[in-house]
Amino acid sequence: MRPVRLRLAYATLAGLVLAGIVHIAAVLAIPRLAETDAVTRARTSESLDHPQVIYALSTGETPAPQEVWLPIPDPAVAVGVCAFDLTDGPMRVSARTGPLALSLAAHGRQGAFYAVTDQAAVRGALDLVILTRAQYDQALADDDENEPSRDVRIVAPEGRGFVVVRVIAGLPSQREAANAAVHAVNCTTDAAADDSAKR
């Protein structure tokens, strides 16, 4: 009788361990198997030179159209997204700062890998260049020793991702300006961005 109970205990334990492994594997596979993950949803903005506004603030006249698929922690924050595919070249994100708080956060499939606010702006401008490791090494090799680049270069952990632009409207009267500030950010992935990364 005892060997039967022992075998039953082992079988139960083995079943629980196997079920745990399958559960963990399924949870970890969800981001890779999901067809509507954030990177995939953001890809619709790849051809745009300005962020795709996914959360615009209502200005009081008419409610702004919404395409909310990122968590919106604050109803006073306008949000836009620029997708990038680094196989086409480096991605340059340029923003002019103003009276409203602005932040940029670069994301990949594993989450955010870089974030900066308007407090880091130089002479009212915030310029980021997102590159692969090979593009970064090439840009360093092409730098002029007498005139080094002033770009903030970020090496992305993967070739595809997106940049989230957030602008805070502290007062209802600033909502229209916040929407405009999101739309005013430039996102370019082209030879011009590649050349500027080499300056």
C-alpha cells in the first residue's frame, strides 16, 4: 500500500511542476504571440513625420478623438506615438520645449529602455537619435574629432519599437497647447537622420 501512495505523491508532484512550467511559459509567450501588442499597434505611425496622437485632450468645444491603447494615467496628459524600424536607418526624435512639461520614452517589446524630460533640453531643443549597435559604432567612427556630435544617441535593444510623447496640461486652458505640442514633435527615419547622426 505504501509504494502506491508514494507513486501517487510523485505523480501528483510531477503534475503540479509540469502545470507550473506550462503556465509560466504561456504567460511569458503572450507578448510575443499577441497580434495587438503595443509595438504592433504603434507600427501604423511608422510612415508619419509627427506622432500619431492616441490621446488628445478635449478643448471644451468638441471632445477630441481617442485611440487609446496605452495606459493613460492622467486625463490631463496628451499622448502621441512614433514607431521606428531601425532597418530603415536611425530614428531622430526632435522636440521644442515650451511652458508645458514634455517627456519622451523609448519602448521595445520588453518595455521602456530610455526616458527623458524637457529638463534635459539644450537651448529649448530635445534631440534623440535611436540606433542599433552597428549604426552607433558607425556614427562614432564617422564623428569629426574637432566637432563632436551633440546628439543624444540611444542604442536600442531591438530593431523595432516606439517613442511615447507625453505633454501635461496643468490647466484646462492649456489643453489645446498640449495637443499641439505633441503634434509638433518630429520623428524622422531617413538618410537625413543618418547624416545628422554622423555630424
